[in-house]
Amino acid sequence: MDQKQKKSEIIEKTGLLFEQFGMTRMSGRILGYLMVNDEPQVSFDEFTRELGASKSTISTNLRVLLQMVYIRQVTLHGDRKTYYTLNNELSWTDNIKARSGTIVVFLNLFSQALEVRSDPRDNSSVWLKKAHLFYEFSERMVPIIIDEWRKFELDSQQT
């Protein structure tokens, strides 16, 4: 398999992965394209041409990736186009903190649902208890993961 085929495969795998997580395949394909592209930045027109998608599809999915802070916009002096690149200034710890906010939302929702259940042993109640327990555990683990990441990142920079 040549390099072009390998790159295409990574782009498609990234698209499918995003789709599995409830996002659009195109968001993943755009991110995948940026991951394998050797150019420092990619223009909007290049995305439409290389990924075979409409301008509106590319525009919508670029906005999603910008909101996720995975990518950033770049302008070049004397060039009116907007370019996109992977966001090297993305704080992975801030990213996980932001995403972990949904843990608390689900935890509260599961608690409220458990309070109104009439039979604490029926299937729905058992499901809710397990979900609540898992989200409670996850909420406790996020700070530990962040601390361990910081140590790991420091260690990897020193080697």
C-alpha cells in the first residue's frame, strides 16, 4: 500500500470513528485530512476538492471542529483566504475538563430518575444505578487522570 492509500485509509478511519461517537463522518474526515497532510495549513477550497464535499458541509463541520478546539483558523499576510490547521495550543487537560462537565449533568439526571422510580429492583432502576455508579466513578477519576497526564507529559519531555 502506498503513502496516498495509507493517508486515505486514515482519513476514512477517522471519519468512521467520529461517526461512532455520534458526530458526523465529515468532521472526522476533515480532522483526518489535517492529521495526514504535510502542508502546514489547508484552505477551505482544498477541503471541498480533496474530500469531495459541498461548501456547506465543509463549512458546518469546520465550525464543529473549531468549537471543539481541535483545529484553528490561520490567515496569511497578503492572502484573503482562511486556512485551517491542527491546534497545537489545545490543552488536553482543559479539553477533558470541559467534556467532563457532562458527567455531572448525567449524574444529576440519573439521581433524579432514581428518586422517582417506584420499584428499585426493576430493570430500569438497575440500569440507572449502574449508570449512576459509573458516572460517579468517572467524576472522581477525571482529576486523577489530569494529574497523571501532567506527570506523564513532564516525564516524556525530559526523555
